[in-house]
Amino acid sequence: MNANTNAAGNAAGKSSIKKMVQIGMLGAVSVILMMFEIPLWFAPSFYKIDLSEVPVLIGAFAMGPAAGAVIELVKVVLHMVFKGSTTAGVGDFANFLIGCAFIVPAGLIYSKKKNKKRAVIGMTVGAVFMVVAGCFLNAFVLLPAYGKAFGMPIDALIGMGTAVNPAITSLTTFAVLAVAPFNLLKAVIVSVITLLLYKYISPILK
């Protein structure tokens, strides 16, 4: 083993440590942002938007989609540690999948050619995946899990949606009229903020 090999190994080790620190830092910032929630007028009160995906998306753009997924996982795990879970982790895992549905496609598309156009395309594709995944997982995983956790039948949860929008009368209409616009609005807000911040934050991460 020569000096060049040792130097390369040391550089790779330092790079890995730096990446781990950045992932942990971005995950921690995401957890803090989860504490600031904004209620919406078109969805039941338990649907609130937060900006926790902004650091995750910035990390995915700067370090790749795999790093973005790990940051999302760190965020979910830390949130469970500090806030606990009312659904034995089922709801948290579903939220992790919904976050990854947005972050991973966006990060993957951007990684192929890093420019603003690719970033916009990536976030648009990610938003579509997030809306679809959000509707499916809310209808078949999240809402049943929360209903069971709080001892509420699905009809009662749907009724909370009906109170906000009379057109919500079933799980399908709940997903289409409450969950879909919720995730679409969140994706748009996160995307706009990321575009505004990324050029200032990415040099620090790189």
C-alpha cells in the first residue's frame, strides 16, 4: 500500500464522515420544521402543512436521491423518538414513503444534469408521485391506522372531511378532494422555497 492509496482512503473516509454529519444535520433541521404546522381550509384539522421536506430536498439535490431518502428516514425516526407514535410506527412509515415518493424522483432527475430546468422537472415529477402515493397510502394505510389508534370508525373520519367539504362522502372523494390538493400544495411550496434557497446553501454542503 503506497502513500497515494493511503491519501485516497483518508479522503474517502473524511468525505463519508462529512456526508453523515450533513445528513444528520439536515434531518435534525427537518424535525424542527415539523413543529411549525399550518392548518388548511380544504382539509380536516389533522392535515397540516409543514416545511420539513425543504432540507430533505436540498440534501437530495446536493448529495443524491439515496442521501435524500436517508435524511427523510432520519427525520421520521427522530420525530418518533421525540413525539412518539400513535400508530405503532405504521403512520410514520407511510409518511416516510410519501416523502420519498417526492424526494427520490426529484433528486434522481436532477442528478443526471444539475441545472434549474432539471430541478423543476424533477420536482414536478416528484409532486405527481407524491400526490398518487399520498392518496393511496392515506386511503388504505394512514386513515385506517389513525382510526384504529383513536378508536374512530372510517365513517367518522370521512365525516370530518364532509364537514369541511360536503363533496367528501367516501374514502375516494376524501383522497381526491382533501389528500391530493394537500400533497400538491405542499410539493409546490417546498419546491419554490428550495429553488430560492438551494444556490445559497449548496456551496456549504459541497
